[in-house]
Amino acid sequence: MLDGKSILITGGTGSFGRLFAETVLARYKPARLIIFSRDEWKQDEMARRLPVERYPAIRYFIGDVRDRDRLHRALDGVDIVIHAAALKQVPACEYNPLEAIKTNVLGGANVIDAAIDRGVKRVVALSTDKAAAPVNLYGATKLCSDKLFVSANHYAGARPTRLAVVRYGNVVGSRGSVVPLFFRLRETGVLPITDPRMTRFWITLHQGVDFVLRALQWMSGGEIFVPKLPSMKIVDLARAIASDCRLETVGVRPGEKLHETMIPVDDARCALQFDDHYTIMPHPESMRFSRAPSELEATGRPCPEEFHYSSDTNTQWLTVEQLREIVRPLQAEDRQHEVPSTGS
């Protein structure tokens, strides 16, 4: 599917972008794989791991999704865009709301306009469970972004560009994840728990990358793809990392939910379920001029009445033992990034 294609990843030096690039280079033979991000230090670090001399298809392109002209230049001749750039730390977005809007909403609009103008064939934007019935600014900006990418299929018109969204839950070990925090704090003998009832969807980076690659194959334009994921209890995660630590309840933070939702009831009316995922379809009336049904849609089943996909009502749950197996490899990785002590 990706052989001979030119692919660009916004936010390409992030956790997802790095693994996506490594996966594509291992499985396919792209003509170009462009890492588009604004941090030259992270690009230099990534280039040491994926050097141009060894991977001649790779390109490192400094740029910001807020800069429409730079995106227009970067997308010259690009076939596929994976839009992973975002400000995603909930407290930072709450404290700097306009910055979150500039990157997550206006930056997304810039990606859409540049992709349509440059004739990009397929665009997949990464979303989050926090975009479903959002209670914080980060979730609200990602909901707005999701709406932009779905609606963009209208004004792509006769142009070849088709756009879709992938929405999934918390990524194990990604930047800002609670896993590295728990590893560091277990030496103190106490782990802070926001609320013992709290549940979350859980996905690994590798699963996220694989799901995005499959969404590229499935999409016809306007869909929101949601993988079927297991849930976990935050107290079980704490026990998996540090079974002998005392758990201290500190309370739910501003903008935080007890349980996450990926498909609210109202969206479920337009959702189809498959063996391993759900697809929230665009409303048929709104898309009748801008997309043709995909072959996959014929095999989907409508969701039951009043269905909603939430972490607390899920049918799949990770045990403490399963969580321990998932997070164990992350401990060694976290130690590699520790700041060495300078002494006194």
C-alpha cells in the first residue's frame, strides 16, 4: 500500500511519529517519508536513530502546523499525510488555552487546506477519547479538529483528497503517561491515585500504529475509526508497577473524568461495529455528494439502541498480571531517559 508513496507525518518526532516511521521503513518501500516537526533537537536525535545514509527515503523537515505556507511547501508531491501533531497535556492546555487552539484547531485547518490544495490523496488525523463528550480544553480542541477533518471531505469536492480520523485511548508509556511517573515514585513507597474508581482504555504504541495503517486501507472519507480496546483500573495499574506501595487518593484533577468515552450515545446512532473496531460514519445526507461507500461498510453491523463505548462499561479488562507484562519493558526504557545526578 505504501510502496513508492510519499508520506508526511506531522509531529513526526513524537512517540507515535517515531514508531510509525520505523514501522513504515521496516515493512514498506516508500519513495519519501517526511518527518515534519518544529523541534530541531528532536529531529537531530531521531536522525541518529534513523539516519538518511541508511534510510534514503527519509527527510527531516522543520516546520509548524501553525505555519500554513510551510505546510504548503512541505506537502509538495505528498500522497499520504498522518496528522499526529498536537498539544495534548491537559493541564498545559487548560493554562494556555489559546496555544492549544492555535495548534490543535487552526493547525488542523492548515493541514486540511494544504492537503487539498496540494492534491494529497489520503489524510488520517489522530484523535483521542477525550474528544468524545469533552470536559477539558484539550478534548474540546480535538473534537473541533475531528469535525474539521470529517467536514473537509465536502469542500475537497472533485479533488482527490479524502480525510478520516482515528480515535483511541491512553497510550501505554507515551509522553505524559502515568506509567513513567509511577515507576519514579515507587521508590518513595507511595503512589498518588486520583480516584480508586477511575478506569481508562489502554492501547500500546505498536497497536496504535497498526490501527492507523489499517485505517488508511479502510477509509473512503469522513469516518472516525475506533479500535476495540481493553479497559484497566488505575488501582490495578498501580499494583502492577508497585504492589508494595501505599496508594494515596489525591482527587480528580480539573478537566479529568472518572471514566473515558470513545463513542457517546448520539454518535453510536451512526456507528458500525466490526470484529476489532467501530466506525463512526458521517451522516449519509451530508456526505452523499462527497464520498462513495467502501466495501468494508457492507460488512458492518449497526450498534444497538442506546449503545455507548465507555471504559467503565467495557467487556474487556486487563488484569494486574497482564498490566505487569505490558509495562515491564517500559521500565528499562524509562531508565534510559533519566537525568544523571550531578552530585553536590
